[in-house]
Amino acid sequence: MTTRALVARAPGLLARALGTVAAVAVLAPIARAAEAAHPVKVVYHLTQGLEEATRGLQNVRNHLKADPTAKIVVVANGAGIDFLLDGAKDAHGNPYDAIVQDLVSQGVEFRVCHNTLETRKIDPAKVLPEAKAVPSGVAEVARLQSREGFAYLRP
């Protein structure tokens, strides 16, 4: 294309470019609003005891730092429920209840497996009040994934 032809087409090309920039400027806030209306949904599945719980809770904290709008549910079954029992402490002697309370204040939900409580003969009153008992931890994880579209993460 000659210089003369480019100069002749310049106003049209400029108008299209400005239109694209304007469209991006208008659509970007709409896209951000849509993202906020549909937050990332994640289920963290804990099954292995206190070390895994410590890693998992740190992962949840890091996740919320990166994406404060994330909808996070922590499901615990088997040895994974131990951190949700009254008086549970990490390897440094720090109580888990304070961490759980902090995460609940940020919108995180905790669910504990009733089957595990029965199998291990644990009184449900020993579970932190922030945790909701569900009939089966694995069934809850499956339900969250298949019916509610949650992504699955293990620490």
C-alpha cells in the first residue's frame, strides 16, 4: 500500500482503534462486576491430621489474600477433623480455634464428617461451634463439586 493510500485510510483506522479502546474502557468494569458476582468456588478437603490441617489453613489464608472474593469451604473427614476438635493445637502449641474463627470471619465455611465422629466415638459437642456437621465428608465434597461447581483442592 502506498503512503498516499495509508494517509487516505488513516481517519477510518483511527476511528476503529479509538472505538476499540472505548469498548475496552466500558467493558472492563462490567467484566470485573461479573467476576465479583460469580466468585471462584473452592473446596479444600482435609483427611490426614494436624500437619495437613496446618498446611491447608495456610493455603486458605494465601488463597484469600490473592482472591478475597473466593467462596471457600473446608471439608474434613477421617483424621482431618482433628484440628476442629476443642483444644486442638498445632506443632508450635497454637490453638486452631483462633485460626478457624478468623477464617470464618472472612467467609470460609467448615464442615465436619458425622460418619467420622460416630466411627471414632467423638462427642459432637467437642467440635468447634464454627464447624457444621454433614452426614458424610466425601459425599459433601462430591456434592459441592458436581452440583455447585466447586473446584477441588488438597493441601
